[in-house]
Amino acid sequence: MRGPLLGVVLAAMVLFAHGENPLPIEKADVLPLAISDDFSFRKFKIFTNAMPNPTATPIPTRDLMIDFERRRRQWGSINGVDTFSKTGSYFTFFWRANRPANLTLRFEYRQTNLRDYVQARELYYPNAKGSYVSEIGVLGDDYATDGPITSWRALLIENRTIVGLLQSRTWR
């Protein structure tokens, strides 16, 4: 059981490392809602890899897992530009499709400096069936200029209909 799961996670990390992070889409259309039991979000993970604030009192962590995650996200950074491009929020979604379907995972979010403006990023999964791990990051200039993410939601879309939904408590 550990082998296949590790392979899926490594494949997701390799895709993300090669710049497969989706760019924001121009307009996030409002879609009808028809939640189906065939599609479900299992869990999610959020990791914010923020730049240290030089004016703040540094709070070192004793948690080895957080330290490891920070180092993993910065892996391969050679200079400040590389480090800056990997700074931001990483969202990882674990979801499942019980039947084959052409699905789109849409991540919609609001950021501090943009207030109520909704941005979105999408990943497409043709003929998806089984368990998936999807990672979307708001990084670099997008994170630095527009600020931290204040609310978000993840949608599974089939035939321009929302069939799966997961959202933060602050989403409205």
C-alpha cells in the first residue's frame, strides 16, 4: 500500500517541480451545482512558505515536520530569485472519482489586497477514476503583490456542472 501512494505523491511533486502549476484563468464562470456521491474530496493540506519578516522577532520552530516541509519546498533554490519564486501558499487536495469522468479541478480564491475579486486556477483530468492528489500553489509575485489568501474553495467540475465541493469557512 505504501509503494503506490508514494509513487503518486512523487509524481505529483515531479509535475509541480517542472512548472506544471496552473496559471490563473481569465474568468471563473458561475456554474450550476449538482453534487454527486460519485465524486468526493477526502482531505486537504495547506502549507504557507512565507518569507521571514526582518522587522519581526523570529520564532524558530522545533517541529521537525514544518522544518522539513520548508526545506522541501525550497529544494533546488540557488539564489534569492529562486527562493522568492517558491514562496507562497501551497494547497494540496486529496480527492476521489468512483466512476470514469472528464473532470476539472478548479481552485477559486480571494487574496488580501484584491478584497472580493475572485481568481481561479484549473487542472484538467481526462477519464479520471480512482484517487488523486492535486497541488496548486499561489507563489512568487502572485503571492507577494496580492497578499495572503483569505478564502478559497475547490470544485470538481463535470460537463460544466459542479459535482464536488470543498471550501474554507470564510468563503461566501
